[in-house]
Amino acid sequence: MQGTLEIVPVAAADPLRDASLARELAQRFFVWDAFVGGRRRIDIHPLLLPRRMHEAAVRAAEGVVRAVGRVASSAHVDAAERARYGFHEDTLRLAGASHAAGDGASLMRVDLLLDVSGEWKACEINADCPGGHNETLALPRLARASGFVAGHDPTHVVGRLVARLRALADGGAVGVIHATGYAEDLQVCALVARELERAGTPAFLASPTAPRLCGDHLCIRGKPVRALYRYFPTEWMSGLRNVESIARAVETGTLRTLTSFAHVFTQSKLAFARTWRRRADLCPEDRAVVDLHVPESHDVLDVERLDVVSNRRAWVVKRAMGRVGDEVFVGELFPGDDWTPLVDDVRRRAAGGERWIAQKFVCQRPVPTPWGDRLVTLGAYVEDGCFCGYFARVTPDSHVSHDALCVPVFLRTA
């Protein structure tokens, strides 16, 4: 139906059983982790998004990035606010260098949940180094190759990323930094490096420890780079011996980064709690976005223990710097006997200095799919404040992690 959000089958019941498509996935698009725990984590049956829901998702994603980003950025100029985030001094050094130098390029992904009333709710922002690039390129193309001819593909994440990196490099080379121990990280960076090279920009794959100052320029294997694409979290760089070299290159303007280190405060889920806490002080436009699209969020120690324990189904507890569903605890999915000790453990860890938030649970509207009704997390990418595509994940319950099923997104055209 024209106004329905749904996942529709392509011509074949299971198109990825076609060996040629499976080869394309691995060899052309570098998706090397298509299976998790022996089960496929990607499919090419597309999510069809009605135009009005797409427009609402774009407004929500861009608005939340703007509103939460403004609150988070106040940490750059307010020492007390900065201290709330609990970052290591190396993380603050990098963030401060980017902020001082006007190094602000960004690629973020806002995770949107469709609530039962039909509104998009942003449960978090992946502001520092969001993933899913390979899937955004591969899945729509494989859906077309398997016979899906309807809809419009709104996703241009990789192309926009490459164009932005080339502009930042300004004729120079790009360093592409990744955690060398993880194939799923390498696949993102290998794709980005290949597309940069195809566009005529040299790209050097390297570990986070590789960049070094050579005179005024940051170098990888002795070759200067003008831009750094980093698929490695800023907070993980704490303790690396080259932090000062990178910070100095950023400060002097010989290096630009994407995503900028300056956005690490927006990466912290604590930024949602700070935005909610300060929403009365926001400009009317941002306050309207927060009221409509941001679930009530608090520092976990600012919520009465009894409230979180006794109203288990109303709360989700999250570590501020957790990633890919790690240490996200959804009360609705926990037996009561397990929830209370978990909440107490989280509160102990928070009292010991870890940052955790409690966020109101979003009751989601199920979406029809070939596998029965499922819940959709619609990841909307925002580059320098502007929408540039989607990354959709499907789950049977309200928790998204590594084993969520990824599908392409198309807009309904009729």
C-alpha cells in the first residue's frame, strides 16, 4: 500500500542464495562479515519508505544532530560541562585541537525508531565513526540486480564521504585509520580507500599508531597526508604515543579530520541527557525538535533508583560510550529478578566514575516483512548537518546489536 512502511520481497524468495550475488557482496563491496553466529546478518529485500515518512525522518535526523550537537559543543568552552563527560586527557587534547582549528567536518548516523504514534524518535547519535558504509553501497545495488525495479535509492553515503575527504585533502593524500584486529573495520576502510583511489586521491591504510609528524606534516610511512579518515573511536586513542603529533598537525592546519575529534562529546550518550536537562534553555526550534524526537534521557544517578527498578518496562539503561548495542539494557526485555541487580551494578559503576544514562523506552510500531512483523531501526546519515542516506536494521525485539539484519532502503515512488 502506498502509505505503508514495509519490507517487501524481491523476485526471488532468497536472492542471496545466488552464488554470483554472494560473490559480489564479498569481492566488490568487501562485506566479509555477512554472517554472525552462523546466521546471515544482511538481506536485500528492501525497506520501502513512504515519501512523507522519509521527509519526517530527514527533519528528525538533521534537527537532532543540530540540537544535541549545540549542547554537546558547549563542553569546548565550559570546563565544568567538559568534566561531566569524564574523558581522558588525550581525548580532550584531540577534541580541543580540532575545535580550536575550526576542524569540524562530520559524518554521523542518527538511529531512529518509529514509535506507536508514527513519530520518529532518536535513541542515539553515532557521531564519531559510524559504520555501515559497505551495506549502504552494496544492498541497494544487489536488490536491483536481483530484480527489484521499484522505488528510488536516496542513499549516497560513500560518494558524499569520498567527495568530502577529497575536498579536505585539497589535492593531497588521505590517511585511512582503522583497528587492524577487526575485519569488519578493515572492510569499511578498504572500501573508502578504494573509492578515493578511483577518484584520483592517494589513500594510505594504516593503524592508529602509524601517523607521525615529519616537520609540519603528519605522515604515514614517511608520506604526508592532508586529511585523516578515522574508523577508530577517539576515546580509544587515549594513551597512544602519537596523540600530540596528530593534535599539533590539526592545530597548525596541515591536517583535517573526518569525523572531527571535536564531535566526541556528541558521540557520548550523555549528550542526550544534557540536552534533555537543558531543553528549557534551547532556542525554540531546537526545543521543538527535542520535545518531539528525543526520548526523555537522564544521567542514571539523577533518576531515583526505585523509579528505574519498579518501572522496568519504562526504562533503557545505556553506557555513555558503548557502541553497536554493547551495554545497552532494555528493561522490557529483562526478567524482573535480573533487572534489579543489573540496575544496582550500573549505579555502582556510575558512582565510581563511569558515565551511564537512563532513557525512556520507545514502544515501537512493528513493520510487515517477509519474516513476519519486525522492528526497524532506521539509521539516517547526516554529513555536515545534511542528510545523505540510510542504513536500516531489523530485529524481532527492541535491541539492536551486531546480529541485527541489515536491509536496503528505497523511497516509494507510487
